[in-house]
Amino acid sequence: MLSNCTISENTASNHGGGFEFVNSTATITNCSITDNHVSFYGGGCYVSNSSPIFTNCTIAENSASRGGGLDCNSASLPVLENCILWNDTPEEIHTIGGAHVTVSYSNVDGGWEGEGNIDADPDFRSVGPLAWLLGPGSP
């Protein structure tokens, strides 16, 4: 279980610039996963045969060759609720090999099917050392 943490400015050569979940479960709550980079899959998170649950998380500005925010394969079943996935390169979420991602009440750049999801600029702000704050006009 990870709560109230910042995973930022990491690099990896293969998978998971921020996190790599393989054959596991995890609960990630109130975390910021930002500015992570990887050469291959899952800039923010790489998920293989796993079912992590992300709640109230920001996944933004991560990059990879596939799955900039989240790359899921091998029958993975991650759940994201009340999260922001924004400006990850080349896409927010990538699935392959039977993976299925459930996203609800979240703001996903480019959109994602699911109850309560939106695609609207989150109006991020930085104040001093605090980054990824929502501005007063945030949807």
C-alpha cells in the first residue's frame, strides 16, 4: 500500500519509469506519479498480470515508447478512480494481451470510457515547492 507519496523524475531502461507491478496487487492512494521516463513500456506505471487500484492519483508528464502514463498487459485488471491522467506521451493508457483497465470519475487527456470520466484541462499550478496543484478554474 502506498499513500500520500510522490514518485517523480525517475528513469528506467525497460519497464515502469515510476512503478512496475508484475504478478502483484497494490493500493495506491493520493499519490503523484509525474515526470518519469522509460525507454520501452509504462512511463508512469507498467502493469503485467496485476491488479493495482489507484485512487485520487495524478499521473502526468510521463513518457515511454508505449503507455506513457500506464502500460498494461498479460490479463492485468487495474482500477483507477478519481484520478487525473494528463499529458503523458505517447498516450495516457495502453492495453495489450487481454488487459482491461477500469477508469471512473477521472480526468483523462484524450478521454476514456467509464462512468463520470471527463477530458478537460486540469489547470495545474505550482506554488513554491508544491507542484501539480489544481487551479481555481479546474474542472
